[in-house]
Amino acid sequence: MPYRAPVSEYEFLFRHVVGYDQVSATDRFSEADGDTVSAILTEAGKMCEEVMAPVQRNGDLHPARLENGKMRTSPGFADGWKAISEGGWIGMSAPEAHGGMGLPMALTTSVNEMMSAACLSLQLAPLMSQGQIEALDHHASDALKELYLPKLISGEWSGTMNLTEPQAGSDVGALSSKAEPNGDGTYAITGQKIFISWGDNDFSENICHLVLARLPDGVPGTKGISLFLVPKFLPDEAGKPGVANSLKVVSLEHKMGLHGSPTCVMQYDGATGWLVGKEHGGMAAMFTMMNNARLGVGGQGVGVAEGAYQHALAYALERKQGKTPSGTIVDHADVRRMLLEMKADLFASRAILLACAVAIDMQTATGEADWAARAALLTPIAKAFGTDTGIRVAETGVQVHGGMGFIEETGAAQYYRDVRVTAIYEGTNGIQAMDLVARKMMDGGEAACRLLEEIQKQAEHARGTLPELAEPVWQAAETLREATEWLVSQDNMNDRFAGAVPYLRAFARVLGGHYHLSAAMADKDGPRMALARFYVDRLLPEHAALLAHARAGAEGLYALGIDDLAGG
């Protein structure tokens, strides 16, 4: 499918909206200045346009398949992986000591988003490796780092994460996989894992699985879980793939979308593995990988939104129907409404995503607690709102196509089918919202209120020149602050959870208004002003209804009994 990388959009956001100048001003990332950023984004965009986008449809029409125990990936995916690997795109933010570039996460996030827009099925593979690289860098022994990190960073080897089991989804502590010490520093891993993205492929020399399992003395629940690195092939003395490990792909899941990405049922039968991190400390190590993946998955949602928007706009510009000034449907009021909603939310979700990445970079560069709190606060919002936006924009893209959107040949439906799972994996969006109102509010809402104060200060600054935009943003932030104060005053956690999803969405709506206002201030006479006005006038007001829902508590959710739910 044709795709144009929005390089200028990232550059604008970095310069005027998300505060990237703070990142490049640090000693840690001083070399990642504006010229470097532009050069990297341009080169990555070219790879996405010329290599990845052309194989998007192959993944859907010619899915990955398992033949006699051998994985066969979609046509062109091996060449795509080669381009991603040779371009250094896997190890952009990886440590330089092991062959990475050591670049800011904000830059990696932008490139990952472009890859997601071009071909989400293929982009999942480097994303899994990136998460494993970060987990190993933070928690693995020096020996494991020296052997595995250079191979993962170069793309010679690829990585996965193995959490889910048939009886243990979001409740990871219910897992039954076991790890027995072999007496030589290794462990025998036995168990079955499901929903393993890119559990196997035919283009990397080795596949390295991070597997959660329980040692014999591990207590029940999450506190008794350990993390192990289990390769498909056991490295020989020279560090090259040797004999096959005792693991296999049992089957591939039959999925709604992402057909080019093999989602595997994995079986481990006494497979040799190495402990990563401390015994019984598996969740701490795995959360490093999952937090990386949550930001990445938010970017997948935003990326698919970009691809779906471009696809829908191209159709609207050429589809002739009815009498309009241009002769095409792009001038019908309702089609224009849909396109503007898509574009406005795409900007808002991308800005939230990059602001989160900037906070992560500032935490890395400065070690300051406030930046760590900001990154933690924005992560669930970036993941949930980014993926919700991807789903909503892709669905709207089908609607823009009308009847042709329901016809598979147009490709519009693929975006929706592919992106739908992003709201489910790496913690469902409901879990992201519960995390926001619980763990992220353990500080009494201080991190949230500091961010809202910044929003209001910017709005106050803009009142003199853009009062029609600044005032609604200020008032929305104030309403959100009041709702936050109510939220943290609730001792019954179920009252928080009952309104967690609308609260997160309201927070995202207010952040979107803030970032659109920033864009309008930098482009007072341009199209960004018009887009900001559309967002503030028509989308931002949703926050009030969402916060009313958020403050309604849990009691009403249980007013209907289980029998009543089933009754007529």
C-alpha cells in the first residue's frame, strides 16, 4: 500500500510541541540535535516507504504458515527484516557498548511508529527484540549481555517475550511453567505458552525467548516467578547457534488480523535456559520489557492511524459522488468531519506518545524523580489512547470508503483488523486505566497535578493572543484537576476502577487540547491553527462527559444482578 512517511510532522512536534530541545540539551543526548534527527528520520522514512509498505498486503494475503515444523514467513518479510537490521533500526536506543546507537527513545519511538504505519505485522518483530534488549541490559548477567546483546541489536538473532498461558492471561501469577536447576548454572524449563508474537521465523539465525517460570521453591503468585532466557538453538563455544533446544512451535493462532505476524503456541520440554535477574524476581525484569513494549504498542496504534488516514484521504480525493466543488467526496461535510476527526486525534495521540518518550529520555539523562514520575504517568495514557485512536481512525477509514471499505481488495479493512489487538496486548486498555488511577496515583495525584499546572500556565500565556483556544483548555485542565482530587480521595479502589477508562480518556482529551494549543501558537496563520480550533471546539468538550462518568463510582455498575444481565 502507498505510504508517505510524515517526517516533517515529527520535526514540528520535536521543535514546537513536546520539548525535545530539553533532551538534546543534556550531555547524554547532545549529539542527537536537530540535523541528526532530521537525517535519521528521513532515512528511516525512506526504508518504510520503499521496503516495508510494499509488503503490507503480502502479510494479509499470504500469511505466515507452519510447514512440517518449519516457519514460512510472508513474501518479502525476510528482505524487510534485513533492511531493518542493516539500517540499525533495531538498536537505535540500545547501549553503544554492545553495538547500539544510544539514541533517545523519542527518536526510536518515531521510527517505530513509521514502521508500524508501513507494515505492522513485520514491525512487531523488531519491537519484540527491542524490549528484550532493554530487559537484558538492565537485568542480565555480564556474560549473557556479552553473548546476546550484540546479536539481538544487529538483528542476527531475534527476541520474544513469553508470559501468557491458557489459564494465565492478565493474571500472570497463575502460570504453571516450571524451572528446575540443572546443577550447572542452567535450568530446565517446562511448560506451554500462548499468544507468542514472532515465536519463530525463517530469517534470523536464532530466536531468543524470555520465559516466565516458577522455581521449585517459588511461592504462589507473582512473587514466586523467575525469568529465563531460552534460545531456540544453544550457542556453542564460539557463540554461534548450535544444537536445537528442547522447544517447539505447536501451532499458529488463527487471528482476526496481523496474519503476517506468526503468533505461536510454544512448548518447552525441559528446555535449557539461563536465569535473568534474581531468583523469584522475574516480574521486575519482565516489567522492564513490558513498559518498553507499552510505549511501542501505543506507537503501533498511532502508526496504523497514520496509514489508515492516508489510505482514506487518498480514496476521498479520487472518489466521485454527488455534487461538490472538487467533484469528489472529500468536500461532503460528513466526510470532511471524519477526516478532520482522524487527523486531529492522530496529532493528539502522537504528541502524547512523543511527550512520554521525551520524559523517558529526560529520566535517563538526568535521573530526576520528577521525570520518572512524568514518564510513568504518561505511559498508560500513551498506550491506551494511542491504540484506541488507531482502532477508531482505522474504523472511520472504512466508513470513508463506504461500501468499498467492506471489500477486502481496497485494503481499508486490513488496518482495522490488524490494529484491533493493540488495545488488548501488553495489558488491556482497561488495565492501563486501572494502573493510571491506582499505582500512578499512589503519590496522591502529585505527578498528575504538576502536569495540569503546566497545561494551565501555557494556556494563561496563550490567553493574550489565542483566547478562544486557551480558555477552553485552561477550564478543561481545571475540571480534570478537580476530578483527580476526587479520585485520589476514594478509599474504595473499585470506585476508582469503575471510572478508570473514562478518566484516562478524559486525561488524553485534555492533553490533546494542550498540544494542539502549542501547535497553534507556533503556526498562528497556518493549517495547524484551524486543526487546533476543530479539536478544541468539537473534541475537547468530550472531557466533561467522560469525567462525569469517571466520578459516578462503582455502585451503579452492580445495580443489575447477573441474572438481570441475562434477562430480557
